[in-house]
Amino acid sequence: MQTVTLTSREKTAVNEFIYGVYNWMALGLALTGVVAYLVANSQALQQLIFGNQLVFYGLIFGELGLVFTLAARIEKIEQKTAVMLYIAYAVLNGATLSSIFMLYTRSTITSTFFICAGTFIACSAYGMMTKRDLTSLGGFLFMGLIGIIIASVVNMFVKSSQMSMIISYIGVLVFVGLTAYDTQRLKYLAYTKGANGKGAIIGALSLYLDFINLFLMLLRIMGGGRD
């Protein structure tokens, strides 16, 4: 990524774009957290989602569809539509992630969240401030992400706790790197292609996914079962 010289007005626009990205990301995380908590405290909703495989997998495929739609059609859809899709994804993800309250104690979830938040902030700040070009790192991290997905699918059948732990440790490294890489990429895109509302939404989605996956990997490492 090349160094770009900006006017003061352009710098202001870029900074506003970056703030917008983090604001949308924070909103998405807040929605996910609230929905997860509400579902976890409702036996009726838990039974509806986790007691019916059709509903559960319908939500999973719905989430995937929303992500792919946003990523593939962000240039064609209106900003309001992009916002609605992003919010819908955050809500659906909260519903499915509510299962963590059944698997881990609340103290573990809380402590892991703060550790994840601190790690994410540090990595994102590094991606924002470093002068090192992280472009080459992106391809390596993407291959690592594909490896994690394949290994996770295999482990669904093998059900090895040791393999799950190895995947989690590797996952932490991958999503730490992706957080820094995605932050630098968004900053560069704002510099070169200009900032806009839809760009802030897709940027927020990237960082949101980095945060959520980092949190889940850390939770598997640090978490104990419910008392």
C-alpha cells in the first residue's frame, strides 16, 4: 500500500469515515449482545431456536446469505438497504450466539469479552498507525482462515477436544492478524477511493466478524463449563 498525501479536508473526511466504521461496528456488537442475552433468558426462545434444527440451521443460512449479499452487492444496493441487512445480521447472530450462555459461565464470558476488546483495540490501533505494509500478510491470513474452516468442519465429525483447542489457538493468531490487516485496508481504501456510508457498513462488518471470531476462539481457550 502506497503512502498517500491528503489535504486537511480529505483527512477530515477519512477520519469521519473511520469513526463511522467503528460506530457501526459497536452498534452491531451491542445488538448481538442484547439479543444473545434476551434469548438466553427466555426458555421459549431457546426451545424455538435450539430445539428445532430447521429453525437453527435456517438462522445460520440466513446469516450467511446476509453476509454474502452485503459483500457481493454493496456497490449496487442503497445505503438504507445495507444498513438494514447489517442490523438483521447482527440480530440473527445474537440469536445463534446465545448458546454461549448455556456453555460457559457469565463471569467467563464477561472476562473473555474484556480481554478480547483489549486485544482488538491494540491490534486495530497497530493496523491504523503502522507504516508497515500488511498486504502480503492478508493472503497468508486468508489461507489460515480457510484452514480453520476446513479443520472445524472435520472436527464436527471427529469431535476431538485437543483438535478443537489447537484450532482455537491458531484462530486467535489468524483473527489478531486479520484485525490489523482489515483496519489498514479500510484506512487505505478511504484514502484512495473516498469515504461513503455504504463503505462504512461493509467496513464495520469486516471488523465485526474479526471481533466476534476472536472472542469465540478466546472463549474456547479460556472458558469452563457452567457451574
